[in-house]
Amino acid sequence: MGSPGPGQNTQAQAVTRLAPSPTGALHPGNARTFLVNWALARQRGWRVILRIEDLDTPRVKPGAVDETIDTLRWLGLDWDDEAPLQTADLTPYRDAMSTLANLGVVYPCELSRAQIEAAASAPNEGDHEQRFPPELRPASFRQGKPTGFDRAEVNWRLAVEPGLVAFDDAFAGPQSRDVARTVGDFVLWTKRGQPSYQLAVVVDDARRGITEVVRGDDLLGSAARQILLYRLLGLGPTPRYTHLPLVRGPDGRRLAKRHGDTRLTHYRALGVPAERIIGLIASWSGVAGPARAMSARGFTEAFDISTMPRHDITFTEAHERWLIRGTPPEHDT
Ligand code: GLU
């Protein structure tokens, strides 16, 4: 369990983070991930850091950060420390880029999406991510003339070497991916002058000594990329990963705006108590017994990750009715 590696500090306490993006889209699906993360932390004595990932989204609407924090508190979650906003200081991410540039493993890439699509084969893994093949690396880089990280207004990519990255996910089980074959050279720095999610998450997790990453399994494919970065940057042991199944809409797609207004702020404005949302999440998470409203602390006492369903959950109209009217659905998850 997140034991410190050689040369690391010997503090035994594990550390996790709640890392919401301030998009105003906290819904029962991502609330479930945060609640499970928090309950595991409180059950196992992990330290909890709140990190608002304001680099994740191009435009953060005014008030979105406060609203996200307020919604987490309303659910009954708390944390031991708060990381500063990512955008407050880009120096650590720039430093990481300079380190990678010194290693000769990153390059500026001015190709447009259309140019990459025209040159590459169809996207892999059923997602919309286009693989970036090594043939598209700039000639100067291929000839071994790497440059320093000197231009922040273009995309920078990591030259990914072929090879399997293996890790043991605490929920999803053993994983192994060849990043070069799945996504290829991925972006580390964007032409907006900011680090990409992949770079930011690694730099931030390492700086804070995060030992436990709990998140949705839509990010399972990102973990291999992040492990590569840990290794290249010499950042010590990677966190233990726990990737949890998602909540989907009735059409099978990840719960989102297209499924109507499922934001927690919407239910809250309708007078739905937080305990009912947590009760619904509990019924989706293997908590035994009849569906009932409960507090975040009650959830922590009742939750056992070993009984958590391994499949995705569908958010149905019956669930929505329960939230709004308080009539628990039959066992129809
Ligand atoms: N900010 C991401 C989200 O809200 C989480 C990223 C992570 O946990 O690595 O989905």
C-alpha cells in the first residue's frame, strides 16, 4: 500500500487527492468516484488533499472553483490540505519540460489535427484519440538535434519508445499497455502555453507525494502514460492506482450534459438532500440492505470496496425519481 521506495521519506502515511475539474459538472457519476476515494481514505487513514484541476479545462467560468468546493462540502466530504490552483504557478511544469528536453525526449510539433489524421491510421481502443506515429516527428529531432524547451506557444510531444508498461491496478487488476502503439507521441505541453493534463497530473502528484490515485476508469489508459513520465522524470515510486467503473446514461454513454441536467447543484436547488444522493451512490456501490438515505460518514462505515460492482452503472429514470421524490427504486441498478 503506497510504501515509500528507496530514498523516499519514510513517513508511513499514505496520501490521496480529490482532483475535480472545475467545469461545474459534478454529477452523481463523478460524485461517486469522489465519495469512494474519500471513504477509502477515511477508512484507511490516508491524508486527503483537494486539488482543483483548473488546467483541465480551457475556460474556467467565474465561480466554478468555489461551486465545486461548496458541492463537495455539501456532500459531507472534507480534506486535510488544499493544493494551490494549478494555474497559479506554471514553474514546476516548465521545469519538468526542461528536464525532458535535456533528456532529448520531447520536441515541438506544429502539425494540425487534420495533418496528423491524414498521415496516421484510424484511432485505437475505440476512443477518439488519434495515434501519433514516430514518422511524424520533425526531421531535426529524428536526426538527433533536440532543442531546449524554448517555445511555450507550440505543442510539445513526448517521443514514446515502444514497450509495455505494466502495473497492478487495485480495482481493475493487472494492466499492461504499449503507449507507442496505442496513442504514440502524446502532447505534454499545449500551444496555449500550458502543460497538458498528463504532464500536470504527474508533476502535481509527485510534488505532493501522492501515493493513492483513485479515479474513473476512463483514465485507465492515461495511467501508463503517467508512469512513463514518472520514470523519465526520475520521480520515484508511482502511486498505487485504483480505477473505478463509471456511471453511464441510459444510452450507455458516460453521464454528461446530454443526459439532461444531472448536476448536483441542480438537485440541490430542487431541495434534494445530500443524504439521498449518497444513498443512491451507496446502492450503486455494493452497500448491502435496502436503499436508504445516508451521510458521507454513514457511507464510509457501510462501504466495502470488495463488494463494489465491477461493471458500469446506468443512471435510470427510477434513480432520478428517487432523488427528486425520495422513493427508493427496486433493485434495478
Ligand atoms: N480532473 C480529473 C477529473 O475530474 C481527474 C484526473 C485524475 O484524477 O487524474 O476527472
